[in-house]
Amino acid sequence: MENQSPAEVMSVKDWIITMLISFIPFVGFIMLFVWAFSSGVNPNKSNWAKAALIWVAIWTVFFIIFYGTIAAIFMSGAGGNDFDV
């Protein structure tokens, strides 16, 4: 087993800055990857970024399924001779 020193505790100010950056569109998404997979990043921030990326993936799949279902419902009713006289 490696002899590792405990990670430095992140202050509230550090977390506020981290979350503020993560809320910026596109920049925040890129930073999640940087924080998750770069060496030298606080392990707490790295684990948080990995968890956030997992949530992004889950929500992306959810929205694809949801909007795909909605599109399929509308498309199934749109193609046919519904207006025969």
C-alpha cells in the first residue's frame, strides 16, 4: 500500500469558484473533464467532477429517450391520410 498524505481540504471559497466556473456554458463542461482527469488536481474536486460528468451522461440519455419518444408520437400521427373526405 502506498503511503499517501490526506488531501488538502477545499475551502468554501474554493468550492464557490469551482461551481461558478462549472456553471459557465461550454467552459464549465470542458473544465469538468480537466478537473476529472488531470493529475495534480485536488482528489475531492476530481471525484466531484467525475460524478458531475456521470450525471451529465445520465441526463443526456434521459433527454434523448424522452424527446425521441415525443418525436415518435408526433411522427406516427403525422403520416397518413387522416383527412380523407
